[in-house]
Amino acid sequence: MTIVSSSHGYLAFRGEPTAYLFRQAPALPTDFLFGFATAAAQIEGGGAEAEKASGRGDSIWDEFCDRPGNIRDGSHVKRTCNHLEKYKEDIALMKSLGANSYRFSISWPRVIPLGGKGDPVNQKGINFYNNLVDECLKVGLVPFVTLYHWDLPLELFKRYGGWLNKERIVEDYTYYAKTCFELFGNRVKHWLTFNEPWCTAVLGHGIGQFAPGHVSNTEPWIVGQSLMIAHASASKLYMREYKAKQGGMIGITLNGDWTDPYDESPENVEAAQRKMDFAVGWFADVIYLGRYPQSMIDILGDRLPQFSREELDLLKDSSEFYGCNTYTTNTIKATRTKDEFAGYTTMAFDKPDGTEIGITAQLGWLRDVPWGFRRLLNYLYQRYNKPIYMTENAISIADDHTSIRTCHTNDEGRVQYYDGYTQALKEAVQIDGVDVRSYFGFMDNFEWASGLVPRFGSVYVDYETFERTPKDSATSLMKVCSFGFPSSYSKSSSTDTATAL
Ligand code: GBH
């Protein structure tokens, strides 16, 4: 294995398969967590009537779905997988497939329908999450809980613009987080403050693809700052008042795909770093390193809101681990585009020899590139030096939604994807010495603006009857996770793999 640091500082990692045969591999931790990941808005709803009766307040996604044209197939967050009724069945299924953990999110407007500090709570919503957590513990799944997976209470958006109003939203979000620590923290030991703040900022407030559907080149940077401060405010509250007595941990999860330079030219290597800065460094550099990436400062100037001294202190050590969602890899060229959110780089999948880096998935942005995943894990661990919790990884397979029933469950492409990605994860841990502590796949669910069309899941959901059927990948993935991550490797002589980084 060689690690090539370019003159531009961008890490180019090249795994050499033979080198590690002579190394003693460290084990994956015996408490490695694996299973399925979901989000409240993507799976809970059983229909408009049931949602109304449940006492949940509307989120910005309810309003977004109400507006025709926003959701590709006209589907609605109110009717997704009916997890609200079927959670016991879902938990039993995950357990039977071999999972040892379940990652889900709490819907803020289900707990506090209007969302604000001092607004009333919804006892039915609290009962639901109490039951969900208890059921997980009863069957032996570790609950891994996201506080915010995009479903902002609509009322807060109406009151003051939601994430655009830093002071108000930080106060309300922190109150909501505190409510959850109080209610569930005696049983929940793994907390994520936010899922993919980049999506809320850019997709929600930059290109308008996600709720609330704003198009702007100034709002995303403001929203990004509010999200970071809200994250830090809630996590520091947890560390101060709950961590000692509840014994849990808290962090943030970021989306980020590996950016591989198209070729070794200095411009393309630099462009790959710049794309990574805009996707990951925007949040991770601030939270873990205390500053924005220089490339963002250079490009955005005054539009990038500054942090006060107090805010930087709050952000420092506010995430105990690096939470990572990743799906694919891009090849990056310096050729200038209009895409400011990608640092004006060109994102593609082709290499100079004319080949593509991975097979095409159902969605244009997704290719199966396991070696990119290994490089990403190395990059994140080297740059941020935190244990990594892999919180999402999945692929939507072409024609999955149109094929006949047997094809729904016979998802060879996804089996292959998970084989490759879990192998890459093992290599990153056992050969490269990266500290990875969890891995979560997906079940079919409401894919936001893409509606119910793309199927990312390893469990097929019939959206007419809500019936669940595990696909081949569910069995193979959980098998790999339970048997393929042996704890019998020698831990003693792993020092050279660690120092190789
Ligand atoms: C995840 O985000 C979400 O966390 C999860 O809820 C969702 O189920 C999953 O995606 C699958 O949809 O169309 O070219 O603009 C993944 C991060 C960032 C990936 C934005 C897609 C859009 C590429 N996403 N990206 S493009």
C-alpha cells in the first residue's frame, strides 16, 4: 500500500493488494454495529388519515409534497411504508435477518407538532418512540437515533424562516434535542444531531430540489451555519448534562462521495480536493478543524458567514465521531462549470482511457465503485482523525421498480454492491488501520423528491399493501456483516498499519 500526498495536499490513496499479506490485521471491533437505516419522513406514514390521527404536526416536506410537480411520481410523505403501525414487524424482520442495530430518525413535528420551545408535546408521538426504542432493546437491536433527518416543523418555517434564522432555530432545535435526551436518553446511547446538513442547505435552499424548495446562491451558506451551530449547541448540551449519567455518545453525519482526480494533472488533483471541500469540508473542516476550507473562502468571499469566537468554541469537539453517508465516487476535472456547489468542477465517471469507473445504477449520480469507498474512508480518517460510523450506504438498481416480483427480490446488482463495499470497508480497517465502527444499509422507502420510484432497499416494500419482502441482498449483507467481520484477528501487531497512515 502506498499513500501519495500530492503537492496540492490532496490525498491520493492506492491500495496494493499484495502488500498486506505480510501484515497482521486488526479486528473490527466486537461491538461493531450493523443493520438497516431509515428516516421518519421516509417510512412512518400510513396515509393522510392515520397521520392526522397520530397528532403529528406538518413538516416542510408535507407542504412541499402538496405542491404539484415537486415529487416525481406525485407521492406524499404522509403515505410511505406505514412503519408507524408496522414497526414491530420491521424490527422483528431486521433481527431475523441478523442485524444488531437499527438506525432511525425521530420526527421533530411528531414530538413537538409546532416545533418551538414552549409549544406543547404530542403524547402519542412520544409513546410511539418509546415503544420503538423498547422494541429494539427487547429483541436486541441497538437504537441509533438521528434527531433531524430533514423534516423541520412547518410552523417554524412560517414563524421565522426555519434555518434562515440562526438565533431562533438554534434555540428551538436545542429545546427539541433536550426533550429527546430527557425522554429517550436513558435507553438511547447513540445520537446523531443531523443527517447530511449539505442536503438541507444546498438541495433545500440552493437548487430547490428539496423542501422548502428555495433557489438561492446566498441562503445555503447561511443555512449551513445555522445547522452547524444548532448541532454544536445540542451536542454540547448533551455532553454537559446527559453524557455522564446516560453514558451515550453524540455526533453528526455528513454525506460525501469520494472525488477521484480524472488524472494526475495538478489542476485536476486540485479540483478533486476543491469538490471535496465544498461537499464535506464545509461542515467537517469547521466542526473538526475549526475553520472553513480555504477554497470556499476564496470562491464565496463575503457570502460565507463568519463564526464568532464563542461559536468556534462551541463547535470545537462538538462531534465525538465522524458519521458518514456515502453512495458513490466521481471523477473530477478542473474544467469550469457553473456549479458553484461543486466548486465549479466537472463531475463525471469517465477516466482518460475511455472506461467508466463503475456500472450505472438506476439514478444517474450513482455508480458502484468500492475502491472509491476505501479511499474515502482513508481520507476522512487521516484528515479528521475520528472514529468513523458508517450510517448509510446503498444503491438503487436499474429497472428495480418495473421488473416483476421475483426480480424485486432477486437484486444481484445490489448483492454485488454490498459485497464490494463491505470488502472495501474491511480493507480500510484491517489493512489501512482506519477505525470504522458501524455500517448501515437501507430498506425501500420514500426517496424524497424522487418519490417512491427509486428503490434503494434490501427489503422490498409493496406500496399498495405495505407488505415487506427481503431481497437477496438483505440476507447476503447481514451474513457478511455477522460472519465476514471476524473478531479473531490479532490486535497485537497492528502498529505498522496504523503508522502507514
Ligand atoms: C441520502 O442522501 C439520504 O440521506 C437518504 O435519506 C436517501 O434515502 C438516500 O440519499 C437515497 O436517495 O441528483 O446529481 O444532484 C444521499 C446524498 C446528495 C445523494 C445529493 C444524491 C444528488 C445528486 N445525496 N445527491 S444530483
